[in-house]
Amino acid sequence: MNGTGPEAGVRYAFGDVALLVGPAPLLSKRRQAVHLAGLRPVLLCTGPTGLAGLPRGLRALAGPAARVRGWLGAFRATLPAMDGPVDIGPLSYHADGHFDWVLDFTGQALAQHAPPGYYSLDGEDFSALKLALREIAGRLRGGYAKPRHVALDASRCAHRRQEIPGCQACLSSCPAGAIHSAKDGVEIEPHLCRGCGTCVLNCPAGAVRYIRPTTEESLARLQAALAEQRRSGGSPPGLWIAPPALAGTVPAGWLAHPVDEPASLDLAFWLTALATGAVRVAVACTGLPGETRAALAQQLAMGRALLVGLGWPGALDMADEAAELDRLPALPRAMAAPLPAGDDKRALLFHALDVLAAERAGGPVAVPLPAAAPLGGVTIAADACTLCGACVRICPSGALEFAGSTARIAFTEQPCLQCGLCRNVCPEKAVTLTPRLLVSAAARQAPRIAAEAELFACNECGAPFAPRALVERSRALMADHPMFQGDQARLMACCPDCRQRAMAGASA
């Protein structure tokens, strides 16, 4: 648990201040047990009785149920009010107004995602309270830490650039509420992260990675199991990705791939399994949060769309029990392609797709995909584009770039994440996204001209210097501006060198 790198554990710093929320009569009965566990209770009394019946000298407030945010050692609580939320931090024994623990007896789940240090308890179930207090007392004595589950490579993140919104895939699906927008990307709060893997599953760029097991480790285990199956002379197997408790028994014709968090293995892993020897893949979703299950369903549907579009059966689906496995369709034959070098998510995905496409010669030119797909093309409307270059400068993957000059924009389809940054930054609304798989690897990897324009010739020296549409658009926008009349208006049609000489002469 020591260290500060991505594999270092997450330690919690906390004290002994506990916020108890519930009806006053109940809190009055339970506060002594809380005190004996080593906690200093602060009471928020809900319900019609207010503070009635409480002894003097307690830190207590009557009010509606609070909204609680934070985690063990860093909770904040607010009450709803006409003029906005009211912080109840002044009740805390801590000068900065935080609470270390929350014991919630309201039955309303005041904290949305039940982070460490938060306990939702039935006020009449004293045994549940004793278990919670025993855990709290242990942590007060010995401290508390947990593994760091995921690592974020901010340079790959396509969520936000230059304050323009883009990809929302992880932000909208985290069951723990651990991810939030930052200035140029996202930040993952490790104290809230549960390690469910939903962000890893959804990230189109591979910017979020699971720390243990790594993709490379999971692929090595998969390949070893498939190789052993081939050596034993068994028929090509299906692969069931499931928690260890479920994966203990599987029917004939299946290999179990036990993993604590099934969502930590994504579409690239599933298709790589099919490209290297498995004939169908199932994922168990039992007990997963609703957001994670929905994300898995969406990614599995996308995988089926790719398989069916390439001419294969849709051999990907959920299976929460072993009895459900054999209903999945299987590929008619197994493939045994070698793994590509490295464990880059996009490289694995395209390698697997190319193997699957090569085994179905004469397939389609492109496979249409749903709007959330991380693959696809970009179209730039020639009649609207001014070649301002905003799309090129904001593209996080390098799919858009200038082709030799600022008068031509090239697009390469394979790196495109379909994040929407180029579309959202375009001042002329000239960019359209088309989610699809362009089947030919050569076509996906070849730059093609997406937009080009005639260059405007300088009014002074005649040298071309900028796209004509951009110059004319700028002149039209400034036509009525008092600062751009006469000589200033003329300078807008000059190249930078001539403009600089003219301005230097005017100031001499």
C-alpha cells in the first residue's frame, strides 16, 4: 500500500466525528452505543418530533434529511433551503466542518453511491448497528486503505479540450460517482472508485486502464487456456467471463475466465478471444450496478453488430448463469490468429476485426454502427467549411491534420474516436460524424482529403496566404466594425508579411 504511483494503494485519513441522521427518539437510543465505539456523535434529527426528548449539551439540529457527499474522513452534509443548500458543517467537531463517518437511519440513502464510511442502517436492527460499529472501531485502531483500481492517461482522454465538450462515456456511467469533468479531460477520485471497471469498458481511447489484472496479463491467461484446450484435443470452446464464485462450474464446451470485475474486460478483449480460438463469449453481470450492467449490454450489442455486419453469428451476449450459456450462437469455426505486440486497446480491437473480416472474404465495405460506437468517419461540408483549422487543433487522436498546407485537411479513419470534439468546436457546424467500421484496413489507415479550399492572394504582393473562404468570412464579420474600416479593412486582405510592413510604416 506504499508509494505514490498508479499502483499505490489509496489511504484514508479520518477521525472520530460521526454524523447520525434519523428521528430524534431513535438517535437518542443509539447515540450511547456510537459513543462507546469511540465516536463523537453529531445528530441531525429528522421527522416531526424535532429535538424533543434529547438531553442538553448534545450537538444536534432538527431539519429534513441532509444531502451527503464525500467519503470516509471527508464527508460534507447540506440541508435544502429556499436560498440554496445550507452547510451543516458548523455542527461538526472539526474546524473545517467535515464529518468522518455517516450513520444514516432514514432509509432514504442520503449518499447516492454508499462510499466508504457511510452506513445505511435499519434503526430497529441493533445487530446491524453493532456490526457497523465493530468495523468502525477496527478502522479507528488500524486505519483503512484499499487498492487503487484504475489508472488514467490524461493525454489520451477525449472528454474535453479547450473547454469544448467531447466524449462523455465514462462520466455518464460511473456507478460510484467517482469521475468528474476537469478543465481538459476528467479526474477520477480514487477514494470513491470501487474498481467496477465500467470506465475501462466504455473508454474509446484506452485512456483508463485497469491496474490489476492488466490487459496483457488477462490476454496471457486467455491464450494459455486456449492453447491447453487445443493440446487436449477438445472442441473449440466458448469463453465465460464471470466472477470466481460463478465460474467454478461450466458446461462442456466452455472455458471459464474468472475475474473479480467482468466489466474490466472490454470489447477489444472479447473480439480478441474470438480471433484467437474461442467461438463465443459470454459475460456474467449478476450483482453488478445498474450503470455497469447497462454499459455491458451496450458494448455487447455493439460487438454483435460488428460480428453480424462482417457475416458472422452474433456470438457475444450476457449469461448470468451456467445454464444460459448454450443458448448463445457460436462461430462456425475457430480462428487461431497470433496476438499483436503490446496491449493497446485500439490496436487489439482493430487486429481482431481485421482477422474476423479476412475470414469472411467478399464482405461489406462498411458496417454501420450505433451512435455510441468509438469507430467511424468524419465528413466536412465543403460549402460551409472555411478551413479555420479548429477541428485539426482539437482532435485528440490525430485523425484530422493539415495535409501539406492550411488549405487542405486530411482525415484518417482508424484513429478517430467519434468523440465529437471536432463537431462541437466547428464554428460553421460543418462537421458530421458517421459511426461505422470501414472494413478495409488499408482504407481505414490511409489519409484522405476531407476539406480543401482555394487560397486567397495577398492584395499587396499577390502571394497566397490563407483559405479564401476564411478571409472572406472574416471580412464579412468585420464589415460594420468601426475598428476595421479604411486601411484596416484593406490590411485584412494582406498576408502577414505585408500587414506587418504596413503597420511598421504607419507607426514610423
